[in-house]
Amino acid sequence: MAAHKPQSQKVQFLEINANQAGQRIDNFLLSLEKGVPKSRIYRALRKGEVRVNKGRIKQTYKLQSGDIVRVPPLRVTEKSTPETISDSLRTALLSSILFEDDSMLVINKPSGLAVHAGSQIQLGLIEALRVIKPEQTFLELVHRLDRDTSGCLMIAKSRDCLLNLQQQMQSDSIDKRYLTLLKGKLHEREQLVEQPLQKNTLSSGERMVAVDPAGKKAKTLFLQQQAMPQAQLTEVKLFTGRTHQIRVHAAWLGHPVAGDDKYGDREFNKTLKLYGLKRLFLHAWRLGIKHPLSGEPLQLQAPLPDNLKIVIENLQNP
């Protein structure tokens, strides 16, 4: 039985398949029952409400293929994941698939679509894909992109492939390239930024990231592609994958990303609206990876969206 289904208020007995095997029972339950507090999951494990092959297990138990898991009713306050999506979203996502085989798919994520559901978001890209491809018993995000960022996003179709691709990311062996539009012009054609980044949460709940010596190491290379009077189209190579890394490093350089209402320049953003910019100008352009099964090099590219191409054309011909 697939692990991604709306929460039930009846006891379920789920048989673990090969894709689900190998993960801890607590992580399995957390992914199965989206929105359920962790405390409820661990209480169910402690009290023996969750059982594997009719026996009690600890939260560290690693599932094996063929295990029968008893999942008790776990009440949630969030709405269940929708079982249907609009025809327009279905068409848009299917036409945005850049690569797909039995192990993974890569999609050109549209700007404005969150990668997964959250407290304020009922439907994200991964939930929509699970509706579109109900035959897939395993679909998981390999990494994330900010809601307003478009471009290459990897989704694994098996646990082994997920772990392989995530290991590639952790070892910095994936070549991640972005295209962005920066205010002004960089002093050098190539500019490397190595400034640690620290996450902070404001009293409003808004998440902000700042350059901070106490933060985690972050490394970004900015490569000038095309200079224009007010801005420059820039290729960015990421060596680390910190939250808002490109946006914060660009602002630290004094050349913020166009359309960035969090770390950007308000007047610059106003000016760019006159040239047709209606979103954050940040696009995950290229990915260089090793195929998770064959190990063969794989180059994936998402063309710059038309709504960003128009901005470049307007800046070139004011």
C-alpha cells in the first residue's frame, strides 16, 4: 500500500515494500501522516499503538521489506492532501518534466509554486505529482527550491535513489548552476563569496538569513554573463545549499537579486517592474549529476522562462 494517502481515522495495516524498507519507523510514520505532531507519533510508539508484525518496536527500528505495520488513528488538524488537482496544473507540470526514467524525474518547477505543502499551503508540487502519478509508490523531493524560484528540481522514485542523490549533494559532487539578474555590475567577471550564513526567525514568524560568523559555511561563485546599463545577467555556481544563499550573498556584495522583496533593493525592484519583472529573478538553470543507478554523467537544463527572457530583452532595448 502506498505511504502517501490522506490520514485515516481507522487502524491501518500497511505492508512495507522495497522502496520503503531501510528507514526508521518514526521517520516512516512522520512521512506517512503529514501534519501530525512528532509528539503524537512518539507517544503512539511508546504506548504500543504502533506495531510491526504484531510486536512492539522502538522508534529506532528499521523497517524491512514485507513488514506489516499497524498504524493507529492519528488525528490531525490540517486538511488532508487533495485527491484531485486542476487540469491546468496537471498540464503545466507534465509539460515541465525535463527528464524521467524508472529511478527519478527532474521537473522545471514554475515560480510561485511551493515544493511541498505547509501550514499555510495545502498543495505543493510533490503532492500534485503524487496525484498525477498514483502508480508511483515512492515520490520524494531530493532537495528544495524557494517558492518564487523556478527551474531544475529532482524527485526520486525509490529510497535507494533518494539516498544516492542526497549523498551526491552532501559531498558537493552535484554541479548546480543558477541564472539571476543582479543590480549594477560586479567588479570582477568572477566573484567568489565565502560568508557563513545564520538562520533567524523574526517575532512575526518570518524566516530571515544573514551573514554571521556564527553561521554555517556557505560558498557561492558569481560569473558575469551579460552586462546591461542597470543590471547584469549572472550565472551562479553553488558549492553549498544554504537557505536563501544566493540572495543573501548577492545582497552582501551590494548587488541584490532583482525582484527580491526580502533582501533586495526596493527602488531597483520598482524600476525593474517597468521592464516587465513580476517575480524574483532566480532560476535553477542547470544540474550536473551522476545517474543514481548507472553512475553515468547526466546534464540537465531548464531554459530561462519567457517571463524572464522578456525582462532581459526590455533592458537591452529600453
